[in-house]
Amino acid sequence: MFQDNSQGAGASNVPPANLPLPEHQYENVNHTLFGSLIAIRNTIALLHKLNYAEPNDWSKPLPTGRPNELMAIMTKRVRVD
């Protein structure tokens, strides 16, 4: 009825449940976009299309004090190991 498949060709590569999962190192990466509103929106849409960041992860575009220039910022946690 029950077969022990822990050895031989049918052995699974899944570790036993009592072993701890490996810990990974993470760091924060800060991204800043400068440009016109349309350029910022297009870049955020492209990064979303590439599955890098969600549009809601970005700040609202903020004025920089320069004509026709805004900035948006995002902090992303990335794995570094």
C-alpha cells in the first residue's frame, strides 16, 4: 500500500520539511525619474510591462522647480545573493 520512495530513481529532490529555508540577502535600491509628466508615465508603464515594478509603487510626480520637469521616486527591495 505505502511505498518508501526516499531512495532510488523515484527519490524526490525536495528537502525534508524540518530543514530551514535558505536565508537571502536583500537591499533597498532607490530609483528616481526626472522628466516631463508624459516621459515619467511612459517609463513607469514600461517598467510595469517588464514586471519590474507596479505603477502604485512610485510616488506622485513632484515638481523639481525647473520648467516642465517633474520627478518620481521608488524604493525597491532586491535580492543580492
